Amino acid sequence: MLELYATPVSSRLLLGTARYPSPAILADAIIVSETEILTVSLRREMARGQQGGAFFGMIRDLGRRILPNTAGCHTASEAVLTAKMAREVFGTNWVKLEVIGHQDTLQPDVFALVEAARILCAEGFEVFPYTTDDLVVGEKLLDAGCRVLMPWCAPIGSAMGPQNIPALRSMRAHFPDVPLIVDAGLGRPSHAALVMELGFDAVLLNTAVAGAGDPVQMAGAFARAVEAGRSGYQAGLLEPRDMAVPSTPVIGKAVFS
Amino acid sequence: MKLIVNGENEDLESATLADLLVTLDYEGDWLATAVNGEIVHRKDRASRVLSDHDRIEILSPMQGG
């Protein structure tokens, strides 16, 4: 079974909670996805404490493990402070560490990411870094104390699906024992199946589900795709060949002429 | 005393961070607070004395990806 910071996880789908048409649809999508881990965020409370309270109550009632993020942070110090505030609110050492480096692509600032990861790991956080598919950055994050890596496969919310499959393959090969979660860029169930077939341990989705015509149905579709991809990977995939190979044995075939 | 609360200018006489939360009618165990870029834990709010021009952030859970 997959273990994330010594926590066994049976569902390999992590789900974001943003951008759903309604709280009821979000709740249904969570149930249908069978996810065990939800990402959430922190924002300025403008409604005298009531706005966040309603959302928090709903999430708490669903009984899933919470992975707070540092979305929107652009510096290491901002991300570290946000992580500390999230730990106080959600009572977990887990944090999805995001330090955004580019406004258009939302590409992580990997230098600030490593810096923030080092500080947070030293303070007892269990860091899930949103990173690129760069192997050297991955090494540095592990050196900083991370035990999970979450590479993008395309820009956040783009739904483009895996843009650099060779890089994802080499990441899997280079870090055989590190849980690798594809975070960001998946658009379709087939994208999720593909990265699971590459041997990734899990996927983190948000927009692909929340923005679908029917988010609840899409949550189910992704859940099955993730399972199918994982199962295919475990079963041992056939490598493509250049030539046709008859599937029906030729030996013993009748000769009619 | 001039304070900046969640980016808004406020003119309030709150001796401590805990007083400020009461004055502004914030309640709930889901709030996180920071003053001048440093976290102030729940248990420390009553002893965190505020000064003129302090920047206060009051955050709460919201949807995220």
C-alpha cells in the first residue's frame, strides 16, 4: 500500500476543493472519488469568521485527511508563515508547499521552494512540494527533508495533460523509492491513467474535476482511470514494437490450398 | 490606535490581539492570526500586545487545489 509520511493511503487520487459549482457538488464529488486526502487553503477572513467556518465544518464532517496548501505565495517566507498558520488551523504537519515563480505559467520558483522546504522540514512539517520534473530540484528537495515529490505535468489548471513524458519517466526511474504524485496539469481521465501507467504513485486533481460538465461523474471517471492505470503498471505493460505480431498462433493452421 | 487588519486601515483601541478579535466580532476555532509577519498562536493572542501601525492578518479555511 502507498505510504505518505508513514500514513497508509489506499486511494491514489488526491482531490482539490476549489472551483466547484456548489458545496453540495463538492461534497458529492469527494464521496464518489473515494479520495482520502483533500487539499484546502487559507485566506483572509472578511466575514467575521463565518465564511471559513462553514467550509471548515463541511470538510471536517467528510472525515478526510487534510493537506493544506500555500497557494498564492511568491516567497519562501510567505509560504513558511502560511504553512505555520495552516498547521494551527488544521492540526496537521502536512503541507502542500507551493511557491509560485511565474504569474502566467504558475511555474514553481524552485529556489524559494527548496529554501522553504528546508525551513519547514526542520520545524517538523511533512512537506509535499509542488515542483517541476527537474531531477536536480527533486534531489535538493529530498536533501531538504521532503519524503514525497509532486511534479507538475503541465501548468496548473491548463488541462493539457503530460507535456514531457520522457522527463516523467526519468523522474520515476531516478527516484524509485520516493512517492511521486503528479500535481497540476491533468485534464482528462486518460491523462491520469497515463501517468499512473508510468509508475507514478498518485495524482492530485482539482480543475479537471471541478470544471467538468458534471463534476461528480468526472470524479468517478478519474477514480477508475487512476485505478486502471495503476493496475496496468503493476501488471507489466507491453512495450510498443515496430512490426506486427500475429496474436493468433500460426502453428497448426489448416492449409487449404 | 491605527492598525492594518487584513489589508484594511482600522482605528481601534484594542490592547491585545484577543481584544481585537472580540472587537471586530471574529470568532471560531478555525482562525489563524499573524502580526507583522509572525504567527501568533491561539494561546498567545491574549498576551500579544498591539502597537500603532501593527499589521494583522486573520485567516480562515477556504477551498484550495
